[in-house]
Amino acid sequence: MKKLILALATASGLALAAPALAQHAGHAGHAMNGADADEAHIKDTAHFMKMHGEQVSAAINHPTRAEDKARDAFRKPAETLAFFHVGPEMKVGEYAPGGGWYSRLLGHYLGGEGQLVGLYANPLTATADPARQQRIRDTAAGFGKEVAGYTGLPAEKFSGITLDNLEGQKGTFDRILVMRAMHNLMRGGTADTELRAMRELLKDDGLLGIEQHRAKTDAAWSYANGTKGYLRQQDVIDFMRINGFELVGTSEILANPKDTADHKEGVWEMPPVLATKREDLKGLGESDRMTLLFKKAK
């Protein structure tokens, strides 16, 4: 356990966060606390792992994650949860839960003291089809049972809501995680309304973490508009600022320089999907990703 804590406290991605934030400080006239604030976050991260490292490790190594563990080397869940400061006692929203990879992990981690809530798109803006709207509502309603099935924990520990129904939920979330979903929000044209709803859900001191496939800084907009799964990091930071969020820090823990991020069919050509079955992409790991943490702007 001491090795895990030491590795996380000195992870290269966390060490690189301060200069990365310094580059963005004051961007577009938006004042920030700069590198000093991010260095404080790094110190807090080390303290966080001293406090919660054993619980993080227990969740990661739970037997029900046996099939999920193959991706741990690429998704680095311990470092990611530490950077986002997701405590086991928190109320955490997972936006757009997909195949359950993070839901299973978070379910075990939060199932004791905390609460996991699946956050689903506002059906009224996601689609004009009433049948599809109802499917979104039904999926949200079934999230608690789904995670209970993954974890063996009581279903009342978990719940799901759609972002058009925030009654009794505003200002109650400690963390919201948007894991590899920003490109869908951008290409669907719903990013602004969805993010503003998530902002309403957060406590005043709540934080929102983003993991997202990263395009090259000089990528054309036609490639980095979400349709290929990749977004430019600065575009995401600027978009979040416009929608009422302030950057707390960045991390390179999920960076992968082997990913050229210029695939004709998009990120789905990379492992684990390997949609085009290109032999030269096998063994490269997963996509290059940004890891960003935001707070509500005052």
C-alpha cells in the first residue's frame, strides 16, 4: 500500500500539472490563482491518497472487476480518482454511464459511505423522438439496479436521474465525472445546456473532472469537433469557462504520445475498439487523453 501511495504522490502527470496550469492562467482575461493553487492541489492529492489509498485499492482489486483490470494500465483509475479528489464518502455523479467500467469501480468505492448517481442526458434536448426520450428515462431509472447487479451492494446505494429533472438535487453533488463523453456532447450540440445543468447540481465547492480523447493542438476543426472522438484541449478549457467553470488543474496521467490522433475513422480505430483492425495500431495502448479538473466560477 505504501508503494501505491508513493507512486500516486509522485506520478509524473501530477508533477506536470503546475506548469500546465500556469500556461492557462489568465487566459482570455479570466483571472486564475495560477501555479501556486495547482501546487496546493498536488499536495492535497498526496494527502488524499494517504487518507483513502486503501479504499481505492480495495475497489480497484475487487473480484468483480477481473475483466475490467486489463484496462487499468491505460485508464489509471487510482491516479485519476486521486487527481479528481473523489472521496469514498462523497456524492458523485457519473455522466452518461456506458459499458459500466467506471460504474463498477465507483460502485465499490462509494457503496459504503458515499453515493453514486448516474447522470443521463436531458431527453427533451437529446432527441425529438418520444420513444427514445422514454428509453433515456427508463435507463436512468434502472441505473441503481444495474450497479447493484455489478457490485452485489443494495440498489438504494445508487440512483440515476436525467438532467431535466433536478428537483431536490441542486447543490448536492461533491463531484461530477465526465469520462470520455465530451465529444458526444459537442457533436450533439447539447454541451452547453448539459454542462449548465451539471453546474447546478454541484455544491459551491464541488468539482467536475473530465477525461477526454485529445486531438493535436493544430488539428483542423473538422477533425476536432467531436465527430472523430477527439477534441483539442484548449477548446475544452475555453468552452468550460464560457459555461461557468474555472480550471483547477491539468494532468498528463492519461497521455499517450504513441497515438497520432489523426485516424481517418476517428478514435475508434485505436484499442480497445480497433474498428478498422489496423495491425499497426495494436499494442499502442489507448488514445491520448487530457485529464482536466474544474470548479464552479464565482
